[in-house]
Amino acid sequence: MNTHAHNSTSTIGPLVAAPTEVEQQGTEFRSFDWSISRRLLGYMWRYPRMQWGIIALAVVIAVINTLAPVVMTETIRRTIEQPEQWTASTGLSPLAGVLIGAGLLLALAASYYIVMGARIRSVSRMTERVVYDLRSEIFEHVQRLDMSFFDRTKLGRILSRGTGDVEAVRAAIAEVIPRTLIHSLMMLGLFGVMVIYDWILSIAVLAFAPLLWVANNYFQKRMAWAYRAVQESFSRLTANIAESVSGMRVTQAFARETINDHLFRDLCLLHRQRNMNAARIHGMYIPLFDVTSQLIAVVIIAFGGWRVAEGHMSVSDLIGFLLCTGGFFISIIILAELYNTTLQAMAGGERIFNLLDTQPRITDAPDAKPLALAPRGAHIVFERVHFSYTPDKPVLNDISFEATPGQAVALVGHTGSGKTTIVSLIARLYAHNTGRILIDGNPIESLALHSLHSQIALVLQDNFLFSGTVMDNIRFGKPDATDDEVFEACRSLGCLDVLERLPDGLNTDVGERGSNLSLGQRQLACFARAMISNPRLLMLDEATSAVDTFTEHKIQRALARLMENRTSIIVAHRLSTVRRADLILVIDHARILERGTHSQLLAQQGHYASLYSEFVRLSTE
């Protein structure tokens, strides 16, 4: 089965989500990890009163379940096996004694019903609080991770940490921990009663313990591997679905539906095979305990019957011993079933804590200071900056330039030349390898991230919009902005009339990722979002590439107003966007080839002049 699953993996196409470097962390075998258990218990002990209440209820339930066979045994002993002594000592008939025993059992059953209901409600409250804490911490932590983590990790895998993996942990908190406590206490109590009834027969039962230990040790390793494989294949399914839905426009445009369907079916087949492999191992594991319990029952009847015949124990003791043994092994079987759930929770918990333990590579220094506010734009200096996403592929090599306050700097070059990387380094989404980046004379790594980001507005080519209305998305740049401020931002940008023509004006729902708006409308909303934040540093990364010529002409004047008294970094392929820049940097193969104004670069008849000539030629065709 394992070989089959491995071979199925090899047939899956290269465009299907495969395990990444991050996913391979912690893949060494650990069937049961106490460190994960301790961390989960730590979440539970954040609510000590609730936790102690659950423990108390578990103890009461274990006592009730232990008393039930004792009541039955003593009722049989005193009213059926020794009726004369019962009547002599109580003055009641044996039938009355049987009814009293039945009444005690009914009282225990009623108590069990009440206490178990309270336990379920208490455990549910505890579980929901822990799940809330886990999901909140995952979301908060993910927002603090740097962009390199998201470059290495697929979206679906991150989603599965907060969904499938948390649900696996939920099962452990709701079922495994409280029920393990109950049945462990029951086993101790019942075994104690068994020793009282006949300690020699109890030793005979214990003789089977090594057999159970060997079987459990054999199967637990196989089951741990199986459930880790199931969790991994589920993550790949989630990643593939997320990626396929995000890229549906491209899929349909290239008629890839049938191919993608086959690739997804391969992933589903792999997941099914791994689930069936886990079920097959589980199917051999649990019946083993049933068979063992039946075998022990045979030994008890045979050996216990002989001891009764020899006068070493009474019939009621044998009946009581059998009743306790039944409860004892039912608890063992339940614990074995819970171990199955525990392994799934261990796999989920391991992946959750691997994510939570992933430290962002970009954090505030211990002595980080805020970037001071100023009426004019930021002063940016790059001094011999080098950067690479991977060690063997430099993206920026010896980059040096200066953007003075209020200056507009345009970055020009072919795709992949490093323009967007410069923008990312200024926003400190990545950390440069060597050299220095100064903001207002301060090394960028010495500035508090929140302070730096609060003075930056970034408009990207994909003009991402969140679910909500147009006004909500514009207000994203300034959460406390009033409606009047939003309208004023749109009016000053020159796009208020365009956005008010939407079905519900600025209260129009944008849909998922802005699907209810045109590309131009989305772009204008992003510009308004940048304007309302009133940044000192404005960065436009291919910001007008999604806007038609008419719309682009309309917003050029508004962009000029937006850029007043602000330092602006402009990345664009369309050279019409950068003509009025104070400084143009021509970047190619990770280096700055040329620098100057539009007219200066044209006069040099160099790389920029060639790009501009090509742009003019294409524009006139």
C-alpha cells in the first residue's frame, strides 16, 4: 500500500502543489510528542477554574462507573448468594434487597446522566476557547511573517493550519484528554476492585500486559506515519483547490479544465489511498484488543471456575471480577481508539506549532525607533545595496541612488530586472543582504516597522481589494476616516464621478478580490486608498498598467497632486508614466545602467533611448 501511494505521487503533474521546504520541517518520526501535548495543555490551563472543574467531573464519572459493578456484585452476594444472612441482618426479604440494589443502580445512572451532561458542556466551552486562541494566534502570527515565508509556502497549506489541523486539535481537546482521564481512573479503580475480589486472578490478567504493550508499540509507529501522510495529502488538496480557484480565469482561457481535473483526481486518489492505508492499520489495531479481552475472559472463567470449585473464591467474587474485567477492557479499547485520534491531533498540532515557531526574518530591533513625521517626503539613500532571494541568484547588485524629499524617481527596465525588488526593500518587506538603505538618515533596520509602514502608500499592479464596499477598501488606508474624507480623497484624485456611477456608488460591494469592478475602477479605488493615507513615501509598482489610455490621462493630473511634497518611487513599463520623473534609473541584470532625467537619457542615446524608441514605435502601430 505504501509503495502504491508513493508511485501515485510520481504521476501527479508539476503544477500540482508539492511539499515545500517549509512542509518538510519536522518530518522525522515522532509517534507521540510530549512537547506538543504540553503546549496543548498549556492552552487549556489558561482557564484553570474550568480545567479543575472538568477534572472533578471526570473523577466523579470514573467513581460512578467503578461503583456500578460493585453494587451489582454486592447485591448478588447479599441477596442471592447469602439470603439468610441478608434477612437476619436487615429484616428485609431478598427481593427487597434486589430492589434496593436496582434502585442504587438507577441512582448511579441518573447521577451519571447529570454529571456527564455537565462534563460535555464544560469540555465544549473549554474546547471553543482553546480553538479561538489557536486560530487567533495563527492569524496574528501569519500577519507578522515576512514575504520570504509566503514565497516558500503555498496558500492552501497556510489555510489548512487554521482549518483541518485546528480541527484535529479540537478533537484531542474535546475527546482525547477528558476521556483519557476518565478511563484511566476507571482502570485504576476497577483493577483495585479486582484485586480485592481475587488478587491471584488479577495477576493472571496482568500477565497479558506484555502482549498488549508489544502490539501497541508495533502499531503506534505505523499509525503515526499513516496519519502524518493523510495530513500532508490533505494540505496538498487544499493548496491545489486554493490555487486553482485563484487562477480560474487563466485555466479557462487556456482550456486547461480537463488537464487540471485529471491532476486534481490524482491528488484525490493519493489522499484516498493514504486514508485507506490508515484505516487498514487501524482495522488491525482495534480488533486486537477485542480478541485479547475475549481471550482473557476465557482464562478468567476457566481459572476462576477452578478457584471457585476449590473454594478459594465465591461465585459472587467471580461474577464481580468478570464485570470489572469487562469494564477494564472496555476502557482499554476506548483508550486505543482515542490513541488513533491522538495521532491525528499530534500531526495537526506539530504542523500548527511549526508555523507558530517560524520566526519572521524581519523584526524590530530592540532599540528600534519611530520614523519621525515631517511635512515633506522621505529622504531615501541606497548605498551599494546587494540582494538575492536565493544565494546563487543575485537580484540587485551594487545599487546606489538617492531620492531627496519630494523627488519622483522612476525605475525602468525589462521584467525581472529588479525594479519591484527595490520597492520591496524600501518597504522592508525583505531585508537587503549587504550595503545600506537610509530613510531620513536612519538605517532602515533601525526603524520600527509599524512606524515605517504607516508613512508608506503602495499601489501594486494587481490592485488587490478586500471583500466589502468600495468605501471600506478606500478607508483601509485610514481606518478612522470619515465618509466626507473618503469623498474628498476621491474628488481630489478626480475619480469620484467614476466611482459614483457604480450601482450603489461608493457603497457598492466589490466582490471577492474586486471581481464586481472593472480593472480601471479597481485601480482608481487603490489610488484613492493611497491618497487618503496621506503618506510621505508613495510607491507605484506598475500602477497604471491596468488602466486604459483615457483613464490614465484622467488620473495623471491627480497623481501629480498626490505626489506633491511626497517622495515617489515609480515602477512602470509604460514610459509615458515616467517622463516627468525627476530622476530615472535604468536597471538591467541587477545593476543600474543609466540615470538622469528623460531628456538627459534620450540625449545619451543609450539603453533608455532604445526603450523609448521601441515604446514610440509600438504606440504608433
